[in-house]
Amino acid sequence: MVKELRVILLHYLEVNSNTVSTVYCRFKMTTPTVFNSNTCHAHCGVISWWGPVYVTTVFVLRFVMDKMARLSLTAMLAVFVLTLNGCGYNAFQAGDESIKAHWAEVVNQYQRRADLVPNLVNVVKGYAAHEKEILENVTLARSRVASIQATPELLNDPKAFAAFQQAQAGLQGALSRLIAVAENYPQLKADGVFRDLMAQLEGTENRITVARNRYIKAVEGYNVTVRSFPSNLTAIVFGYTVKPTFEVANEKEISTAPKVDFGQK
């Protein structure tokens, strides 16, 4: 048995010469000697039963230490994941996706309104061509809206978001004045195409209001997470900042869809 363990020990030292380089033979030696295959052959009588036990103990300790290192790494990863979850990292990801989805719906409804403008202007022009200033203002307001790229990146730029909001408010104001002027033209109000466009516009304004409110709620939840402890620490580490939201002087007024009266005066 001792001879077999000696052979195993020699093989281990030869294969793992880089790992085990400081094992010393202290058995019947006056000075410590580096234990390798040469010294083992030179002192074959020196390696007694204690040598294999010592090496076996080293093997066991190394095995246990390797296992502990792997378990420690796994534990550290688990703690890291739990820390991210507990500090709001996942909440930031979910909130960001929710904001993008609601923003896409807002942009979609704004685009729907802008698409109605050319046909609406053409119909009004047929009955009230002399209302040149009103018609030009609506067309100009629509062109300002079209000049702004409402991409998700816009949500990270408060100035660009404010410009987008101002352009949309300008278009809504111009359309409101156009509708007011149309009230003075009974034949225009009776036109089937005009009435259909007005119905579409009113429905679109209602959808814009709903989409805006959903976006505002999503941004509110996200911004609270950015400012709250301990999730604010995660926001600092990953560079998350508050998202811009709709702010107007009279939210109630701008959130109300334009009313269209198809009755005759």
C-alpha cells in the first residue's frame, strides 16, 4: 500500500510540478529538501507511511478549498442579483419599457391628428378661401410638428421634449381656431366630408388625451423610483435620470377635445 501511494505521489508531483513546489521532506532529513521525483528516488527509504497521509490531506484540503471557492462565487453572484433586484434595477428596466410603449402610443395619436390636417384645410379652403391667415397658420403648425423626430431618445432630452410639446400645442391651438371659424359657414358645416373629418379629429383628440395620461402615469412611477432610496443609488451607478413629462399651464383645458357643433345657428 505504501509503495502504491509512493508511486501515486511521484506521479502527482511530476504532473503538478507548478502547483506543488514547496512540499518538504522532513522525514529522517537534517535539512528541508524540495520534494520531487529526484529526491523521492534518492530518499526512497525516507518516505514512510506519514508521507502519503500528508499528501492525501493536502489533496483533501485543496478539494475542499476549490469547492468553497466555487460556492463562494455562486453565493456572490446570487447576492449581486438580489442586490440589483432589491435596489430597483429590474424596476428601472420595466419602467423604461413601459414609458417607451406609452410614448409610442402618444406619438401615434399625434401623427393621426397631423394626417387629418391637409384634407381638413382643403375642405375649409373650398368654402372659406378668404380665411387665408387661419389656413396658413394650421399648415405652418403642422410643418413644425413634422420637423421634430419624436424618437424614444427625445425622452432623454428635456429641451427637445419641450420643443415637441410646444409644437403639438401650437397645432392644437391652430385647429381650434379653424373650427371656430368654420362655425361661421353653414354650408361648410353641412359638408359631409367636413363633418366626417371633424368626427375623426374629435375622436383622435380623445385618444391623445388617454395616451398622454397613461404616459404621465408611467413617467411618474419611473421618476419616483429614480428619486427614492435605495433605488436612487442604482440610478446614480447606471446613470438613470428622471424622464420629462407633459407640463402645461392649463392641463384641463388642453386635455379637452375640441367640441364640434353640427347644428345650424
